[in-house]
Amino acid sequence: MFTDFTATDRWTKKQVHCLYQALMVAIATRHADAVDIKFLVDGRPVWVALPHPAWVEYKKRTGKLITDSLAKEIAGHYLKTALESGEGLGREMYSLTIDETLSHLEGVVAEVDPPVAATR
């Protein structure tokens, strides 16, 4: 869903192609307590950093785990939202908070399992 997608940049109205490229534990690369997820945005590298404590908080709240696949989807959902809202394309790295990470996780889940409207 969010590992290979297009988004419309809010300011330029240009279609931007985003392609997932890599997932790295940031402790190894930049000594940060995060998972860095790399996308190519029209060929330009863009990183989305998800904080490790979000994994712990999600497990505590739901009893479920954030998998690598789900982390990629969360980062892609954030990136698409950022591009479409006008926050994207300006930086090489975006660092999310725990709440932002969990909010985008909810966005991914909502797109996979949209709520069913009640019928009479």
C-alpha cells in the first residue's frame, strides 16, 4: 500500500513517485533509538525515523507487535500525508514522535480495514 505509491505535492500539484528502499535500526547508523526507513521520492532519498518507544507503547496498548512490514507502511503513510499536506519534499529526514507514529499506524489500519457503515 505505502511502499510504492504516488502522491500529489500540495504546492506544485506534481505527482511524486515514492518507493520504499531500506529499513535500518538507527542505533547502528546514527546512535538513535529509532528505526530509519528510506524511500526514494522521485529518485531523491528521504528518511522517516520511527522511535523505538512507539513499539513498546503499541504493545502495551494493544498486545500486538509492530512488524517490519507494518513499520514500512507507517512511514509510507506519514510520507504520503506530508507530501499531500505540504510538509514534504523539503527535508531529507523526518523524525516522528511516539504519538505521530501511532496515529499513522491507525491510519494504515483504517485504510486496510475501513469501518463498516451501520445499516438500518
